[in-house]
Amino acid sequence: MQDGHRQCGDWHRPSRNGSLTRSYSVTAKLLPLVTPSAKREISTDRALLLVNINQLLTLRSASGNPGPRRGPDLAALGIIKDGAVLCSAGKIVFACKTKDAFRDPWLKRNRKKIVEIDCAGQVVLPGFVDSHTHPVFVTPRLGDFEKRIAGETYEQIAEAGGGIRLSVEGVRKAGKKLLVEKVLDALHQMAEQGTTTVEAKSGYGLTVDSEIKSLETIRGAAAKWPGTVIATLLGAHVVPREFHGRSQEYVELVCKQMIPLVVQRKLAQFVDVFTDRGAFTAEDTDKVFDAAKKHGLGVRAHVCQLTETELRPLLRFNVASLDHLDYVSDGDIRQLAKTETVATLVPGANYFLGLEKYPPARKLMDGGAAVALATDYNPGSSPTASMPFVLSLACTHLKMSPAEAIAAATINGAWALRLQERKGSIEPGKDADLAVFDVEDYREIAYWVASNRCAFSVLNGTVPSSSAQ
Ligand code: NIG
Ligand code: FE
């Protein structure tokens, strides 16, 4: 347990952006103690105080080492026993022991104006950062599911007309209203399980218009959700049917039409490429990354899911994350360890595809790479919105400790999206993104399989009524 936190009395010092001082306005009238069972939305103009937290996982860096967490730093959760967190105007004001919070003179004077939540017997941690999802699709791929049960592989199903291209048909036909409903439903499911930041990819449109429609869908859903959404253009998901045998023309379309338009309309922060057998080559990826970088976008890629791709040439693009990595080589693990590129593992896909092989998480971690965990929420390989389930898989199949899994799903997820200054830990000045779990010990989050123990989430200072169960 770590107890060396700044005194609560220090919190009035302006934070990095200078915005958090004692002068913030608290407009709430006298409010009763709010229990997690209250069915209402707590607006961001009221300060929010969580108290009596059995274990408060701050994820504050103990070592002070720069960069994403790696090696032993990954398991350091910065736990405060009997903790308290004060949030105001969507930001964390302080995190400390409950008794120290109540000694604070300002809090003493204003306590009745603050929404106070008793978290006795609960664990509070930074909201999960789900840094890899594909939420813009219409229907589940149940036929693919049955075929796999009958013995066909993911690639065989794709070659026979199923797979990603099947979801493309649905998205191309769908109106934006329906797509927004689908994405919003996914975002709510995520928040109900502790996720407060989501990376959302396009990638089932594969025409200029349908990729733009998908990204506009993400923007539309994000505007209706109190959490944070980071959009990624995945125009290079697969070569669409109409470009069969003309993959270079499609790559050109992505580089010369999609990327410039997405930038002009400010629809995405990142560009992703599915770099693997049956999708795009490392050379194609080089071209797409080059175009993305020239237009000021960040880059990430799906790699080594089905076959090995040499990663070293991609690393020169300062890639934010490389995801999947089932077939990563030892040499590339050494290269990854020298960079801030995050190795994002998505074991939900291995589970759902019924694979025996999982990504070599221990080798990656022990070799010094920075590892994150994400759901890969999508209709083909990983139809789960649950980060706790991914944590469970990470422990049972990737042999990550519960502590490593939590850091990989929070602070390293934030690094994977280059949001480490705002997300992923509970520290003054960061966004007020919290997950409150009905468990006494943080290890239970990964322990209780397929049962949602998340009591509620706080997203940018707001508790949505849908997650306050
Ligand atoms: O991350 N591999 C590429 N994309 C997704 C699967 C998409 C799908 O099958 O619809 C993945 O596993
Ligand atoms: Fe994916």
C-alpha cells in the first residue's frame, strides 16, 4: 500500500492548466448523501466527493519513470486505503485519505453543497481506457459464429464471403441515425462496466462516403455520451470487393481521398491499418502511414494477428500502438521496448475465435515493452464491451497479474491514445473519470468472471443515470 500522497490541503494550488482552484463555483443546493443506487444524473457543475473508499487505486507513478508503464512499474497501483476523491468541473481536484479530506478547511465549509457518495466496501479506480474498438456496425455475424463452431477458421470464413466484408454491406446500406443508436448503445454498455474513454474505429464502410458516414456516426454518438471518444479512420481494414485485384488503387483512395477529407472535416485523430495476410502488406501500411503523418494524424495498426509482420520498419512512424501481436518476434519485442509505442493486447479476440494461442504478454512485459489491454469490440472477432472480462482473460490466459492488467487497461490505454496527460490515473488536474466497483479488493475485478460488479462510472465528472444502477 502506498500512502505518500500530497496532502488534501494542497489541492487549491493551480494545476498544470491553472484551472482548478478554490474559486470554482459550486451551485448545488443542499444535497443528501447520494448512494450508488440513485437513478439520476449528477451534473458537472456540482463538486462530487467520493469517500470511505476501501481501496482507491490512483495509478499515480511511484517511480517517476517517464513514458508508459513497463516492467515492475506496471504493477504499482498507488493504492490509498480508506480513500477519498474530490472532482469539480469535470476534473480531479484531489485524491487522499478520507480523514485528510474531511480536515480540509474549504471542504468543511462547503461540505453540504457537494454531492457526496459513500463508497464504503468498494474499490475506485481510473475509468478504463478501451483503446481499440470497432463499434460502427449494424448486425452481429451469427452465421460466421456458427461456421467457426463447426470448424472453419476466421480466414476461411472471410475468403468464402463472410467476415469483415459482410459487415460492410450492412454499414453501407444503413442510415446515420441507426448507426448512431448502435454506437451509443455500445458506449453505454461500456460505461456500465467501468469504461470512460473509448477509441472508436470506422472500417466497415470502405468507400469514401461510407467511411465518412462512419466517422460522423462516431462523432454523433460521442456528442450524446458523457465519456471521451477518440476516432480512428480504418479505411484500410480490408480491400473491398469492388477493388478485388486492384488493391493498390484502393490504397491510393485511402491516402489521396479519405485521409485528406477526414482531416479537412476533423473527423479522426488516428489512422489504423489491418496489416496482415488477406488485408494489407507492410508496404501498403507504409504508404498509408506516410499519408497520415503528412496530414498530421497519429497512426496505429493491427499487426501479427494471423501471421508475423516485421514491425521495425513501422516503428519509424512513431506509432501510438501496435495491436494484437500474437505472432510478434523476439527481435521486434526488443525494438518495441525501446519506444513509446504501446503493445495493445486484445485477448477477447483469441477467446471468441476459439484460439489456443494467445499473445505473448509475459514475453512482451518482461522484455520491457509497454502493454495495454482493450476489448477490440467488433462483430467478427470480439463482440464484448467488457473491460473486466478482458482483465479476467489477461490474468487467466496471458498470465498478467491483476495489478498489471489494471494498469494496462487504464494508464497504458491512455498512453496508447496519447491521452496520458488527461486520462488513466486519479491525480489532481486530470479528467474526472472513475470506475466504482462493488468489490472490496481490486483483484476481484478480474476474478468474478462474466458478472458485472461495476456499481457506476464517473465520466468527465458526470454519473450517467444509465450507469448509476
Ligand atoms: O481486430 N482484424 C481486424 N479487425 C478486427 C476484426 C473485424 C471483424 O472481423 O469484423 C479485429 O479482430
Ligand atoms: Fe480490431
